[in-house]
Amino acid sequence: MNPFKEMQALVLVATHGSLSAAARVDGVTPAIMARRLDALEERLGSRLLHRTTRRISLTESGANYLEDCIRILNDLASAEAAAARGSVQVSGHLRVTAPAGFGRQHVAPHVPDFLDRHQDVNVTLDLSDRLVDLVNEGFDCGIRLGALADSNLVSVHLGEMKRVVVAAPSYLQKHGQPRTPEELAGHDCLALGPQRGWTFRSGGAGTKTRSIRVKGSMECNDGVVLAEWARSGAGLAWRSMWEVGEDLQAGRLVSVLDDWAAPPVGIYAVFPERRHLPLKVRAFIDLLKDAYSQKDYWLPKGNGIKPEPLKRHRNSVRS
């Protein structure tokens, strides 16, 4: 059996959640789809899916293998498409959406460079913290942070971000420093809108995480405001390093509970599933991946380290 068909079967089933849905997309029967999965698991000698009469879910091995499958299949499809297109130029109108704060700092600054490289493209960048419906609202791709909700979107991993609990030295001098996540109950915590909890490692070690409910007298749906409140000494905030890195370096903020910090969460590009990813989308995602993968990119600016220049056409995203 064709190993690429087997890998495609895993991707389709993981994306669509059932054999029947995956089979409809590929134009085959559920029985054929099941045989491809069986052949893949037998060839690898590892169970990739938990299959019951009601639901299908990935095993840990399956989840790890799935990301490699997506990358390999995208690479193959893009190589074939590039060979068929020859020297076709990137062109058209690219519509991208991203979270407001992250988009301002880490998407918008790269748009001029993208247009310098691809002068036949124009870009619309929508910055919003709501969950945008890419298909119904006509967006080519979106940038998303953290765990992705189940959907029919394809995702590409762009990088990772770390979150830390921070406070101004003045706040810590007045209220003391929490030593464990449980001690946050006695502190004024600045909440980002309706609070779903702050995430920490269980026991301060390992990869298991838990969510701690916090409370405070101030909340806002804008992370920039929360960081400003924290700098003013109003309370503790749980923010990403890309937001507060310079404040930590300058001493305006201090990080606490570092031994309990949860593992970094992913930064993703998502786009509607298509047989061939438009060249304009692939090129923009390539540029972001190149930028975010620079060794010094996430270091606070003003540290005296000059980031390495972008290397073009590396780790290309494939359709």
C-alpha cells in the first residue's frame, strides 16, 4: 500500500473525527480508509488511534506522528505544485487575522517585508481577540495561540511562547511574593476578561498541568492594559514573555512562581483545508516561520544582540 495514502488517511481521520467523514473527503469507502489505517499501524508497529464504535481519538504516539505526517504531505504536495507551476509569481489579495496584541508586535511588523519580497500581493491584516470564522468571513489564514479547538482547519506550527506571572517590585514589597500557585488566592490578580484560570505545572515539575482560578478587583479584555496595570503595582498578571520581556529586563516587573511555570504553548497558522494551499499563504507562513525560528528573535529588544537576518525559503510550508 502507498505509504503516503496511509499517512493521508491518518491526517483526514484526525482532522474530520471519523472514518466516514474522512472517506467522503477522499472519495473512498470507510472500509478502504480503515484498511489504510490498519496498514499504517502494522507497518509502524504502533497504535496511532483509539477506535470505538462512537469515537476516534489519537494516542500519544499518533499525536506526535500526525504533525510529521502533515509536514511531509505538505512538502510533497508543494514540491509537485511548484514543479507544475514553474516560475509562477506570488500574487493576489492576502487576508490574514491574528490576535490583537500578538498581531501588533509579531505579525504586522513582518507585512512590509513580505510585500517587499512579493510586490504583486496586497495584504489585509485583521487584529481581533475574537475567534474569527476564516471560511465564512473570507480569510486566507489566521494566527492562533495555545491549544487549538477541533475544527476543519489545517494548522502549521510556527513557534512557541512562554507565559509567566509578573508583578511590579512595589506590589511585591507591599503584599509579599507568592511561593506556590495556591497562594495566589491571597493576592490581587489581574484578569483577562472572563477568567478561565492560570495554568501551572502540577507539583512544579513534569509536563502535567493544572488550572488555578484566580480573583482580583480589576479585569480587562486587553493584555496591553493588564501589563500596564501590573507595572503600576495594581496586582499580579499572567502574561506572555513577548509582552513583558522588556519590562523584566528593565526591572519594571519581576517574575514569580517560575518553578511552576507551565510548558510553552504553540503559535500556529491555521487555514481552510484545500488540496493546494495558495502560494501567497504559503509564502507568508514561510516568512513568519523564518522570523520566529531565529535564535534571538524572542529575546527582549534593546539587549544589545542583533537578530540574525532572515533566511529565505527555509522550512517551507507546503500545500
